[in-house]
Amino acid sequence: MRYLYFLFFFLLNVPMHSQCFDCGKSIGGWTSDAAVDIEKTNDGIVYLVSSGGFVASRIIKYDFNCNEIWSINFGYEDVAVKSVTSDEQGNIYLVIDNLTSTNAGLGPWDINGFSMSPGINFYKLNSAGTILWNRHIGPHTGNIMQNIHYYQNHLYVTGTFYDTLTFSNGLSFNFPYTDNPRAFIAKYDTDGNFINAINFGDGEDKFKYSEFDNQGNIYLTRYKDSYSKVDKFNAVLQLSWTKVLSSSNTSSEGIYIPGGIHFNNENNKLYVWGIMNLTTTIIGNTFFINSLNSVFQSALIELNSSTGNLENINRFDNNNDYYSLYFLLNLSPLRIAHFSQKDGFLYVHTSFTNTMSFPNATITSTSYHNNEYFSQDLVLFKINLSNFSSEFLFRSSGNPSLMTAAHDLSGPILFNGNDLYLTATYRSNPIQINGTTINNNSGNNDSDAMFYKFSIDQPANPGTIIVQNTCFNQIAQFSINGTYDSVVWNFNDPNALNNSSTSNTPNHVFSATGVYNVSATVTCDNSTQVLEKNVHITNVPFLNSIEPLMACETISGSGISNAFDTSNLNNLLIGNQPNIVLEFRNSSGQLFTNLFPNPYTNSNSYGDTIYVKAYHVNNPNCSIETELQFIVSPKPEMPIIETPQYFCTFQNQTLQDVLGNSNNIIWYDSEFEGNLLMQTTPLIHGQTYYAAQSNAICESTRVPVLIHLQNTTIPTGSSNQNICLNQQATLNDLIVNGDNLKWYNSISSTQVLPTSTQLVDGLTYYVSQTINQCESTNRFAVTVSLINSLNANDYAFAVCDALNDGTENINLTDYNSFLISNPVDYNFEYYQSLDGALNQIATNLIDPTNYNTTIGDQIIYVRIVSSNGCSQIVSLKITLFGNPIIPIEDDVSICEGTKLVLNAGDGFNSYSWSTGQNTQSITISEAGNYTITVNKINGNIICSTTKTIHVVFSKKPLIINIKTKQWTDHENAIEILTNSNKDDHYDFSIDGINYQESNQFFGLRSGKYTVYVRDTKGCGIATQEISLLMYPKFFTPNGDGQNETWAILFSDSQKNLETYIFDRNGKLLKKLHSSDAWDGNYNGNPVPSSDYWFVVTNGNAELYKGHFSLIR
């Protein structure tokens, strides 16, 4: 019995949160509303909604079944709700931003029971919404990062400020105004008592979001153009660490901009969501982004909350565009992504555009503007925190028939058991999410705030009210999709006979047209849920009956036309009825998802039947339908007309004279559009006319016809022509330029002469030409002379030998015009002899284009042949003269301090030196380049030669040093160093007879040498004596007269030479000068036979060390 009582007591005290359906609500008015924050208290959900409309902000508290408990609306545009949190007792803490300018005063003002001043106002409310106390921070606060956090009976308020900030206890911060605000963190107890506050930042960073962990630590995100960071502060407001997320110093690399931050109290990890639109490095991980500037990709990072170290990272290409993010990044405190965690999974709520890929799905957002572009939809997915893999859950969708984008932005989410609550700021109308349809209340395509709840462990169950037949004066039929225990309907129609029902499928006739907020209170397992739906009751629209639409085939025989004009179709169908939607379907019942095309192209041969449905906006269940016929008329084949066509100018032809094999031809002056031309239109030369074939309804495609009016000119040629007498020439032999020639015996004769008519000496013939069947109106006169020979003459010329090689190549054809006039009328043959020319001997022929003549006179015999067979032989005399030869070498030397005569040679007619002198020779004393030009007159031709002489200075050599390699018997060497430069040319000798170019001599025996250096240009010889030293390997001072002393050989020429002799113990025995010798005694006493050492020096420099033997 005690057990049963305990069970009954337990059941009475366990809250029942079961629910029939998923709930989906739209919060908003006529203009834009936005989801701001959401908080789970111990007895419900608190939801903050801001607005730019007539209701500034709202605070709404729901029970866990989405039923509203209470709400607060601020009818004031300068009030913005910012953040909400709660404590264990269900008390609610709010941050509200009052945006009133300080020019209106510092307040406070009472706004709907809330005392406010410019800046941040935060409040404590009990669970019923009663204000317990309020505090103020201001006045010059920013609208970013205004958050409130609760931890162990303390409150932490974060925000930003621009210059001056004052707290309720009198503490203030004062800084110069900056474009970007500084951040602050203020700490209070739950009774509103101020504890402490700090400020942070330098006025350059953009602070965005704050987060709180389960140890009382606070995290701030910030960024600027060169980096992004996360800062951690402990519960006593001390900075614990700063983590650089990304940095960039170049325009080609971007930064990772934080778009959301979340602490997971299941694993004590910190998660940051951020965006990037350039190649970006995030804590050592580089992501290559190939996007336009307006498209951003995202990444989620997992940080160790104790150290800030990166533990996981994952990239998500969600293609969000700049325009929808600009508001969030720069103006709004809203986050781009929102998080909640459950059972080892991190749930992520964000948005995407176009496509987004997951391991289990690839999704595409709603299209718009005839499927050309993509709107921004919501997406929910989860991260498995054991391996950081992602799994797609569901996405939202909007209306694909829009012509502009609808951006839907994610809002905060949270769990209550297995129920997940989602919020969003959405413009789609309606938005569909996880099977639930939620309408949009705004009237200007602005946003509403969404509130949606579903269970993650059960299938989606939207619980939607379904209504059919919503025409006025007709029976509306209601139902609910899903299962439930019972329902109570409220039709919101008090003037009707019955305004409520308990039937699962009730009927209702509404009392008037209008919008009715129909509600159904559904009961499931002792839990109730209110479903609502706005039902629009309208009169049935009417559709006008219109005649079939006609159009001609686009391509003849195709049965298809792309020219149906539907620009006035809507007006013809519905007239001036307001707010009517027209739907068009083809004969297969397929809906035209966008506007009906204009122009329209039929899909069935020779016509389509289109079904039209009309209904009022927001009431598709009250409609009327009709059929619309599109009929295609046959298009004639294109006419076949030859182009171009030619007419004579004197014929005065018109369009009706243009030849063709088609009937019913009409003419235009343009290929498209243009003007219709009369058949009597005179033809114009060079004009293109366009012909079409007509069947009275449709015209064929036009074909162009180019018209040429032929004005044939008179032929041309020589009016006096000589013909060889023995040729028996005819009219065919006369040379006249023209086409289709006709010959006459007089200027006016109409009798055409045969071309075989033989020519008569002294007679004049008249010729015309015919082009495109048009004969020239004037005739050209040709007088004929029958002759025996040509009027050619001999010619002689002279040339200079350009290369002075005794020959010159000449093109003989260059001289044809000197032999006879009009050489192009004749053929030329060139022979070596007169006999060859007379008898046309082939072996005697010369190639005229490359004739090689030699010094002296050459005579060529040229046979000239006319086209009429007459010929004449003339001579072509060529004289080749050699060019002058200047007898000066190209390179000449002059010794320093001397003069040099340059002689160009005698026998020339003129001399021209680059020095300005005109004499045969010049005297110079300077090096350089000298140019001489000499001319030689040969009859009527002058041959000249120009030469440049390079004169260089040369000088007597100067020996600077002689390097030696000595102390051998016959392997010594010397190297002679002189004062030479690049223009000097010296050679070298050691005997004065044999010279060489090298300044080095090898394999020399020791001894004395004289070194010779001479200038190869003859400017002098330098000499110097040198000794190659050596020493005896032994000497025998024994009185036999041989090898009695020891000395350095050939040292007498080196005055500074000194030799020091030592015994094997290093004792100095003797110092020798250059001409001295040692007799083997020390202090007058002979030293014993042994090896002795010596050192040779030259002043202070040591030259050589060695040893020798003394043998007695």
C-alpha cells in the first residue's frame, strides 16, 4: 500500500511535457523582426525578438509545449533586447540597449514599466516577468557583444564603448573616441550590487561575441584586418590567455573572422565558428579559398579551454554571400552560427547558399529568378565529437518562384531533454523546415523571427491545420494531419451561426470575407497544444474569356512559334481585379513555376492548350479555371531569288523587274522590321533589298537580294597600234583592255565585225565592251599602222666594281627601258654575239637577271620581239671600272712622341680625310680612327673608295720586375713584368736574337743573363741583367788548388746579398757578402769535415736555406 501511494505521489509531481506535434511559430509584424537570444529556465523558454518596425522589441516566455505564458512588447523604436540568462530559481536577467541619443537627455525614462537611460540597461525579473531591480551602464556603448552571463550567484555583463563609460557605483572609463569600440566586463551579484569592471582593447579591434564556461571564465572574440583572436578572462576578471586564430599581412591572404563561439559543458571544450573568403591560415592550417570577394566559406575549430590550443578543425563550404553577412559582421550582434550539445554531439545551426556537402548528403538551397540564382536557407547538422565528423540533419526551404533572394539566417538553439528549440530570422514566405510550414507576417518582404521545436528521437510531426474551399458563401472544410486525443476549434467568426466545434473534421461557413485566425486546441496525454492558422476568405475571382492567341511559325514547317505576345495576357484575363494570382499549366498539367513566358513558345505542333487558374493572394483554395488556346499559323517557304542581280543603268528598272520563281513577293528595305516597299520602287545601285513570300497571314523569312546597276565604261588601250606587216593580223591581234569586245567600222555602226577581219593599214576601228549584258554606250577608236621594224636603239653604260674583285653581277632587264619605249609590250632575248642574236642560237643566250661582267668593255646583243611578230636587234655595251685601292694598312702604330705620315696614294681625282684635309697625305701625331675617301673619274661615272685606318700609340717597353725561380742547376725560370697595356705588343728574349711572345722562360741553367723586351711596332728595346743563383754541394779546402773555397755562385751582381754559414748545432761560423768566399776556417782554425748549413738573405728578406758538405 505504501508502494502504491509513493508511485501515485511520484506521478503527480513529474512534469508532463509530452506534445502532440512539432510547433512552429512566426513572431513579427509588418516590418523586419529578428531572433536575438533564447534561454531555458526551470519552467519554460524565454525568447528575445528585436524589430526595426513599429514594435521595437519583444520578450516572450513559452511553456515547454510552445504555449505562450506571458510577453512584453516595447512600443518604442529605440529599444533593442540583447541577451537573457537565468538562475536556478527561475529568475530572468535581461540586457536591453536603449539607443536614444544623448542629445535628448540622459534619462531615465519609463518605457512600458522599464526604467531606461541611453546605453546598456539590465534587469532582474522573476519567473512571472515582474521587474525586481534594474541597473545602467552608459551612455556611449556600442551595440555589439552586449551579453549577460550567470555563474554561482554572480552576473557578468559584457559590452563595448567608444569613449566614456560609467557604472552605477561611480566607476568610469574615459578614452578618446575611436572608430572601433573598446570592450568591458562588469561583475555584479544577483542583487545588483557592483563588484568590479575592466576594459580591454585599444580602439582598433572589432569585438563581436562573448561566452561563459562552467568555471566562471569569460571568452571574448575580436578581429581586424591583420588578425583574429580569442581572449580568456577568469572569474576575477584577469586575463588568462590570448590565442591568435589567424593573421595576414598581404592582400592575397585573408583572416578567419569569428562568427560564433560556444562552450560545451559536456567536454569542457571551446568551439569557434568563423568565415573566410581568401586563402586563410587558421592556427597553422591553411585553407585555399577560390571564391569571389562576395562569397565566404566557413570553418569550425575546437580549442582546449584551459590552454587555447587547437584540437580539431573542419572546413564547411556553405557559400554564404557578402551582402547577407555584411549586416551580421559590421552592424549586428547576431551570430552566424549557433550551437547546442547533447550526448557527445555538437549541434550546429547556420545557413548556406547554393550547395553544401556532408558525408551523408549534398544539399541545394532554394533557387530564385527563374532558377538563375540561389537564396540563403537554414541548415542543421551535428558533429560527432569523438572523431569531428559531420552529419546532415535537415534544411529549410523557401518559395522558389520569387524574383529576388530571400535570406534566412540562423538563430540560437537549445535542448530541453530530447526536444530541440530552433530560432531564426527569415524572409522566406513561407518557410518550410523539417515538414513544418511557417508563414511570414511582414508586408515588405522583410524578416520575421521563427520559433520551432521538434523531438530529435521521433519523426517530424508538423501538426498543420488543413483547410479546403475558402470561398465566401461556401462550406470550408477543416482537418489536422496527425493523431491526437481531442480537439476544440475556434473559427474566430463570432457573427457566424457556429463559431466552435469539437469535430476532428468540422465544416464552417464564414460570415464575411476577411482573414480569420482559426485555432485548434489539441489534447494529447493530458497535454494541450494550440495550433493556429490564418484563413483567408475571399470572393471567387472571375476570368475573362479571350480569343485564341495567334502567331506565325518561327521556322517554316516546324509547327512551332516563339513569337506569342503575352505581355497583356494577365490584363485580358483578370482586368483590374486586385491581388489576384494566376497559375498556368500546360496540357500535361505541369505548372509554370515562374512568370508565364513572354514571348511564349508552344511545345505542341501548331498550337497549345494552356490551363489558367486564378485565386486571391494568400487564398489558393478559392479559385477558378479556364482554357487558353495558342494557335500557330503556317509560315511560307523562303522565296528563291538569285543574288546579286545586274541591270543596265539606262534601263530604269524597278523592283517588279527583279527575277525570281516565287509568287506573292513583297519587298522591304531591312532584314528585320523596316519599311514595306512598293513594286514600282526604282532600283538603286549597291542597295540590298529583302524579299519575303506572303500568304496573307504570315510572311516567310526574308532573303537579301543585292542590286548592281551596270554602267559599262569604254575599253582602254593604245589608240595607235603598229602591227608587223608580214603577220597577216586580224582584229584579234589588236591590244585593247576590256571584256566581251565588239568591233565596228564606224562610231555609229550597228554591224559587228568578225574578230577574224584582217587589218588594213591606216584604217580606224571602233570597239565597245559588254559587262553583265550591258554594252558600253561609247566606243574606243584604234588606228592601225602596218610596219616592218621596231623603234629601238643601242645603249651603253658604265659601272664600278663594288668589291674590287674584278667582276660585277648585273640585271640586264633593268636597262630595257633605255632600249625601247613601253618595254612591257615586248619580249627581250640576250645573246653573247650578233650572230647568235640574228640566228637565235639557243647556246648563245645569256641569263639577263644575273650577268657577270668583268673589268673593261662587254657588248650584249638584245633581240626585241613585239607581240605582232616584228623584231629588232640592238647592242647593250657595259664598261666595268675598278674602284680605287688605298695603299694603307687597316691598323697602323705611332710611337709616343713621334709623327706619322698617312699617304692615300696618287692617281686619284680627289681626296677627303676625316680631319677635313683634301691632300693625298696627312701627318698625324695622335692615335685614333682616320677615314679617307678617294674618287676616280672614269668618263661619265665616278668610282670611289672609303677606308678607315685605326692608329694606335706604341711605346718603348719598361721592365718593372723580373721574378725568378732559382737554386737549381738547370731547372730555373724567370718571368718578366713590364708596363704594358691592352694596346701594347711586346716580345721577349734572353739572348737578343731569338724572341717569343711569352714573358716566361723555363729550364734555364744557373748563371748570368741579359733580358730583352722589344716593342713589335719598332718603338724600342729594354734590357736588364739578372743572375740565377746556385751553390756548390761540397768543397775540399785541402790545398790541392781545386774547390778550395765555398761561395754562392754568380752572387757578385747582387750587392745586398749576404750568406750566413752554421754548423750542425746552429753556431754561426761565417758571414759572407756578395763577392766573398769561405775557406773552411773558423777563427783561423780549420773546421772538420761535415755538413754545414747556410741562409741567404737580401737585406731583411730571407731568400734561401740549404746545406753543403766540407770534405778534407
